[in-house]
Amino acid sequence: MEQLINLINEISSNDEMETVINAIKKKQKELKAELTLNALKSFEVGDVVLCNARDGVHEATITKINRTTADIEIGKNKYTAPLSILKPMEVAS
């Protein structure tokens, strides 16, 4: 990782920087797609999961699963959340 940071610090043009940024965005998209696919395989309606929200981690119940999102309930509130931010309860331990 340190070697990568050193290489980034050697970038000397906007074109080079744009190439690096695009490569990072592409890899980020691939990793998120992998998380979503794994979530689709492991979640079912009625599962209790952990939702990693902006204001902390919440326990939620899945009420519907879509292609990339899930409808969830946290308490009496209903939300639509990306599958990539949901984790099975046993992973949290």
C-alpha cells in the first residue's frame, strides 16, 4: 500500500491523475457489485440484518428484495437500502 501511495505522489499531470481516478472508480464499482451479488444470494425476506447507515448501525428486517436494493423496516419506519450496506447478524459478532 505504501508503494502505491508513493506512486500516486509521483503523478505529474491531470491526465495521469484522471487515469488513476478512473481505475479506482472502476475497481470500486466491481467490489460493490460483488457485495451486492453476495447479498442477493444470502438474504431472504424476513431476515434480520444490520444496516450500516449514516447515523450508525441499526437492526432491520428485510420486507422485500429487489435487484440492487432491499426494502427494510427499522422499528416502525420503512426504508429502501442498497444491499451493499446490509450485513447478516452473525457477521456483526
